[in-house]
Amino acid sequence: MPEINSISPKASVRSPRPSVDQQMVCCFTADERESIEKLAQNEMRSLSATIRMLSLRGLSQYQQDTLIAD
């Protein structure tokens, strides 16, 4: 007979597996890193999320510029 005040065991709760599963190493100057850190802080993002956002925006812009040049 279960106790009245007992807590039923719950299934293990985990964060969802990240959709990003490939890592890259990037090198930045001290000034570049400081600028990225300030941007991340202002936008309340992690440093890695900020770098990913900047990379994707830059990639998109580069692809558009390349298509225009062709």
C-alpha cells in the first residue's frame, strides 16, 4: 500500500539533444572577442550562440554577394 505523502518517481528529465552536433574552432583577436562578448551580453545570448548567429548571417550575406557577382 503506497504511503500518502510519498512522491512518485519521475522519468529522468534531460535537455533535448542539441540539433547542432558539429564543432568548429575559431580564432579571434582580443579586440574581436571583446566585441563579440559585449554583443552576446547585450542580446542576452551565450557566446557560442552569438558566434553561430554571426556566422550564419555572414554566410548568408556572402552567398548573396557571390550570386550577385556571378
